[in-house]
Amino acid sequence: MAKRSHNEVKESLRELTRIFQPKDPRKFVREYVRKYRITGGYEEELTSLVEHEMGKMRSSVG
């Protein structure tokens, strides 16, 4: 990934997911990748990370 290490990107995305609680994980990841200039090919992995994090948030609420 661009200038950040892979783990830093993942942790940053987890934190932003908890803060913004996006409705559309794919759109959220696309905007994140574009804004922070992450190299291509990681969208699917990052999208699944956001979906997983959202699932954890939902299960902890109920």
C-alpha cells in the first residue's frame, strides 16, 4: 500500500468505520482509497474489513 504500512491502513479504516458508521461499505472504501491514495487492488479486502467491523458494532449494540 502507498506510503503507510498495511496494518496502519487497516487500523485507520477500522477507526473511521466506528466513527462514521457508513451505510454503504463499498462507497466508503472507494472514497477512503481515493482520498488517501491507496494503491489499487485492496478494495475488496478493505471492504470486507469494514463489513466485519460494522457487524461487530451491530452485535455489541443488541
